[in-house]
Amino acid sequence: MISYAPLWKTMEENKETTYTLITKHGINPRTINNLKHNKSITLYTLERLCQILHCQAEDIVLFIPDKEN
């Protein structure tokens, strides 16, 4: 499972909002929707977010292994 929980904290620390990601940095609103719903994004988008927020991938996304039954 993918979680973007670290992203929201990183954005807050960098004083960025979803609005500024869309208007200032050109991130597609559909991508923002995917982030809000823990859906997949491209590695290109992950790289852009890292550049915008001056951070590493682990500051944006958290991979949670599925529990085996």
C-alpha cells in the first residue's frame, strides 16, 4: 500500500499548499487528487515533487507492505 502521509508534513514545513503546487509549479489537479487518495503517481511526478520541496522520496511517500493472510 502507498501512503502520501509524509508529503503533507513536508509541504507544511516548506510552506507549500496544493494550490501553489497547481498554480506555481504546474502540478496537474488530477495528480493532487491521486495524492489525496493514496493512488499511484509517476516517478517523474515524484522527482518533480522532490525538486519543488527540496527533499527525498521518503519525505513524500511511504510504502506499507501488505499483510499476508
